[in-house]
Amino acid sequence: MLLAGDVGGTKTLLGIFSPRETRPVPVRIETFATSEFGGLDSMIAEFLAGPGHESEPLEAACFGVAGPVIAQVAHLTNVPWAVDAAEIGRRFSIARVRLLNDLEAMAHSVPVLEPGELALLQEGRRDPTGNAALIAAGTGLGEALLHNVDGRLVPSPTEGGHADFAARTPEEIALLQTLTRLHGRVDNEHVVSGPGLVNIHRALHPEGCAEVDPAVDPHEAPAVISRAAMEKRCPRCVDTFNLFVAAYGAEAGNLALRGLATAGLYVGGGIAPKILPALESGPFMDAFRAKPPMADLLASIPVSVILNPQAGLLGASVHANALARQRADRL
């Protein structure tokens, strides 16, 4: 059996999976509030105390974590945790344990996703010998590259969400100036994320609006703004949302250029499926393509939204599956 995890700043998914040739089959999946635990090891212990794996040992484990992984140790960006793969292996008697950046883990799901788990934004012309790329906005912004190595897409992590925000229009330049006064340095995540949507609203409309109560929970505000904008109930929310969607599309196009993602650009994360109608028409794809002299290249790249809400966990299980197969081949 395999153990997989998608460790986020707000919630964590853990799952037991049965190995398969390419896509493992889930046996049991549970969701945990990340902040309620002092570390990943205590969460794993509680999860493994439940049913689902007693009859067979765990052959391998993989965890996608929200932060950079250095020498198989991760210090999470938004949670005061240090996660050590070797320690987890020793405590739970798992021979092979790997930590991956959360977007690198999600990228492992891309080759095994079914057509029904994707929504096509731009058909393009997929190059089977080309690279792919993945961008995902949620609580933060993650980016990963998938390099084509001998016909196989191999995920590579990045911290592109923390690269500098590139303003393109007078509105975005004004936004950058406002956020620079507040934060000193503005990265992509300050704009293209759930909190980024709130930052945009406060910068464009510091006096607020009828839809967004100053006392609203900051975690709820992005959904409030998005709904009010998509339902055309608040012009200020519409302005905010349009700028956010355009900035998201522009950064997706930047990533596609950096990775020369002729095999496809994939949009994951929790936000994209919820605002799919806005991504299918309007500023997202316009901003994605509007990069002369590379506009024609970008118009040829397939662009899809990942609809599977557990793509990160699935990708971690895919990598755990590969680890188990490597071990079996060597025995």
C-alpha cells in the first residue's frame, strides 16, 4: 500500500492508495485542518490509527508540501512546521519517503488525468515532444514545470509564485505602486491568489463597497468578491475581479514562455474551477496570448483547467507508486 499527502497551509489531505501501473486507486482519504496539529508526523499517526492499511505494510510514501524542499527537509511557507522525510520513514517504518513541493506533486497528476477531469480553455496544437507547465492559485500561488525527457513529462519545482509581479497596464502599475507602499516588495502571490484578490480590492477601492464588509473574515472575502463580480452585483467587485483574472492569465502566459510549454499549460488550484466561466471568455486568455512577438506561439499552446480537487494528492500517490515500483525492481 501507498501513503500520500497534500499538505497545505489551511488543510491537508492524507490518503492510502493501492498501487497500479500508472494511477493508484484510493482506499481511504481524510481531510485535516493543518493548524490543529503540531507537525505532519502527529497528523499521520492519527490518520494511520484509522482503518485502511492494517493488512499490508506501507511500501512508499510521498507528500506534497507548500514550500521549498531542500535535502528532503521542508520548512512550510505558511505553517510553523519542519517536515523531514527521513524522520517520517523511521517513525512509521516506511522504506521510501519523499517530500515534493506541492506544485511538483500536483504536476505528477498531469499525465494520468482523464479527459473528464480537464476543462479546455484553448485547444491549440499539442506537441508530444514538448514541455508542459502548471500554475495554481489558491491560498498562495504555485508554479511547476514539466520537462519532456525522452517522451516522458518529468515535473520540476519552482518558487515562481514569489517572483516579482510584472505590471503591464496603467491599472496594474497603480496597483503595484499601492502594494509596494504596503509590502515593500510585491511578488506574484500578492496579486494572483485568494489573498491577492482582497489586496486588489483594497487597493482599487480603499473605501470598500456594499458587498465586502470590512469585518468579513479574510478567508471568506475572496469568495464574496468573486460571487458579486460574476453575478454583476457590484461594479467595484467586477473591476477587482477583472484585474485579478487578467493578472492570472498574464502570469500563466509568462510561465508558458519560461517553460516553452508546447505540450500544454495546466491551471490547477482551488480558485480556477470556481471561476471557470470567467476563464473561458475574456481577460484570462486575452492576457495569456498578448505577448508579442510570441503571441502566435502562445495561441498554439493548449490550455486546460484541472477540475479534480484532489489533483495534488493524486500526484503525490503517483510518485509514491513510482517509488514502490523502483524498490520492487531492485529486490
